[in-house]
Amino acid sequence: MNRKQKISTIQTALVVASTTFGVGVLSFPRVMAQTAGSGAPLMTVLGLVLALFGLWLVTTLGQRFRGQTIFDYGQALIGRWPASAVNLILFIFFTVSAALSSRQFGDVLSIVVFRRTPIEVSIILILLTTAFSCRRDIVKFSYIHIFYFPFIFVPYLVIMLVSLQKIDVLNLLPLTGNNSMKFIPGITESASLFLGSFIITILIPHMQKPKSAMKSSLFGIIISGGAYLVMIFSVLGIYGVEETKVLLYPTLELSRSISLGGGVLERFDALFIVIWFITVYTTLYSSYYLASYAFSRLFRFTDQRLTSSFLLPFMLAIALLPLNVFQTRSIVHHTEFTGLLLLTSYPLLLKLISLFRRKGGIHLE
């Protein structure tokens, strides 16, 4: 009998990278300019450090409880009913997160591309595509991420490298920001970009070498974190803080303003929109998969195909709740902040309990 397929260290890193490089690509520079001013690059780095702390917690827990996810070993640490209550909250969070990602996708399409197409059409199409993808097992889930990885990061790298030629260094000063910089909001806004790294908790049990989970997690989040940092430098360096604050999608505007070869290659915005479509899909895919996985573990379903289809109408209903793009932004902001607290505090609690009670053990291959 053939040995069950496992995920390699590099594959895990690519899944983490493609998951955490997500929907916020278009608006992230504007949000950071509003909260941190010229200190946006510094806040991005500090947010990445905070995200790394949360990633370290779930990764070391996954290594300590070999073959289990946080939905399983949580019951051994805090009891079945308290853990089930938290698992329910995690399920709700990832369901809402996936639904809001699809809504943001629909908002951008309605504003930028398909202005006469009802937003419901865009949302239904992306949710249907993702729901069908979630019917695959975790190994095929990782293969889908790996397939799309070069289509996201290679064109993005080309666009950012071309844009670096137009940077005015004075627009980036002072690097430490100014008196109006909002320290805590800046860090939390940045850290919330990497909430998708929670996907590592269901990847570790399927890794070929669980002892390399920390290395692959770190490598993956640094790839996406580095991409965000280059983006911040490019947008602020070209437009400056004040202009970036008033641009709805500053990264898209950046792609429209650059050309290559003396104007031979233009319309980088069309390429960037295609990249963004794929980026939204991979991020939404991970959130949807986590919601479906949490639902199956919570109610003891063995067929994840059933759960992914069952969640579809609920996600559609949630996605259509906001009345406009401004309300969507407000809900997303509060959801991300809540998720940051939840996905950091709960693993921290489990980590402390596992150390004090000496639960679990390091049994790595």
C-alpha cells in the first residue's frame, strides 16, 4: 500500500506566503499612511514581528502535539466544552473573514472593472469557485497554492522593481514617523494582514518533516511581509503620505503610473488586477478551508465536501450584509482586530497551559 502523501517544507512555506499576501494589497498603503504617516514602513515591520509571535505560538503547539490541530489538542488542554466553545468562535471568525474577502472582491470589481455588473454576480462566482476547491484534501489544497504562487509573486516583483526607479527618497522621511502617528492602530493594522498564517495549524500534521514547521512558517511569512514592505516603500516614495491618504486603491494607481522600455510596455494596471484576482482567490481559499475544516471538526463530520457546500449560502448572506464599500471597510476593520486578539490570545493560553501541565511532547521526525 502506498504511503500517504505529505507536504514538504518548501510547499508549506509557499502556502503560508500565498495565504498571507491577500485582499488588502490594494488598500494597505492608504490605511498605513492614515495611521502611521511616513512611519508606515516601520509599522509594517513591527506588525510583522507581532504576527511572527502568533505564528510561533501555533507552530510550536502543532509540533508539541504531533498529528493534531488546534481544534483537537485544545480539548486536551482546557477541556472538551470550553474548547468546543472557542472552536465555534474560530469557525464563526473564519466564516465571516471569508465572506468579507468575497465582498471586498466584489466591491473592487464593481468600482474598477465591471461597473455595470451587479456585485452579487462577482461574489457568487468567487464563492462558488472557492467552495468547489475546498472539496479537496489538505495535500491537494497545498498543491493549488503552490501552482498559483509564481503567478502572484513573479509579476508583482517585476511591477515593484520597475516602480522603484521613480521613488523620491524625501517622501519617505522621517522613517520614524511624526507626532500624528497612531502607534497601536498602525501595528494592529499591519499584523492583521498575516492572520492567514493560522493555516499552519492544519498543515503541520500533514508535513513530511514537522520539525521544519517553524522554518517553513518563518520563510513563508517573510516572503509576504517583504512584499508588503516593498509595496509601502514604492507607494509612499512615489506619491508621498498626503496623496496616498486620499487614493482609494494606491497600489493600483501605482501600477497605472509606471511603464517599461520608454513606454513600450504600459498598462501594468491590467496585469496587476489579474495578479490581485489570484491573490484574493488564494487568501479566500485558505479562510474558506479553515472555516470548513473547523465546522467538520466541531460537528464531527468526516466529509469536508459536505461542509464546504453547506457553508456557501451563509457566506453569501454575510457578504451581502454591508450596504456599501464604507460599511464593508468598517466591518472588516473590527473583524480583523477581533481576529488578531483571538488568534494570539487563545494559542498563548494553550501554550502556557501545556507548559505548566506538561502536556504534549516533542516527537518529531
